[in-house]
Amino acid sequence: MRKSIRVFVYGSLKRGFGNHHVMERAEGTFVSEAILPAGQFVMMNLGAFPGLKESICEGYEIHGEVFDVKDIGPLDCLEGYPRFYNRRLVDTTDGDTVWVYYLNDASRERRSPLVASGNWQEGLRI
């Protein structure tokens, strides 16, 4: 039996969004809504989807959802891992350790507008 991988998503992979079908293909099971603590990332508005940029000097809480995923391959494919997005383990404010995708240092999208609320739904209303 394959062990699940816990993943934090903050954009189009969330329930009700356009790429959630990829989460279903990855056999993702919703665990909870969650928050990444401030000071690690800022959220960028990339148009049709968000991206996180690592930040050591600033950063906002990032709001998203946690899933247990049986096959991370479909998520890696969608996210362009490791060329467009990279991923690393982080802790949520609840102390859960999760994988999160963030923009690769080489990405040109790093100059996109910020979503200061750290909540993609609110970023879509701008």
C-alpha cells in the first residue's frame, strides 16, 4: 500500500477551482483548510493562477487547503516541477507538515503583482 503525501494547495487545485480535477486524478483526499504562517512566502497574482515566492524579510499568511495525495505525479506535471515550481516541506499554523509548491528562482513571474491577503479567492476579486 502506497503512503499518502500531505500537500498544501492555495490556488487552482483547491476544491471548486478549475484544476481540482488534477487533484482528483492524484487521488487527493481533503483534510482541512489551513494557513501557512507569515514570513515565509508572498503570493503573486500570475493571472489565471497564483504563485508563491519565498521571502525572508516580508510575507503574509497564505490561506489554502491540505490534501492527502496518493500520487503526486499529476500535481508535479501540472505545476511544471521542478522548472516552473519547486516544492518543499513547511509547517502550517496548526503544526501540520505539508509539501507546498512555490515559484522557482529562475521564474520570470517573480515580478507579478502581490495578493497581500494571501487568499487566492480575495485576489480574484481585485
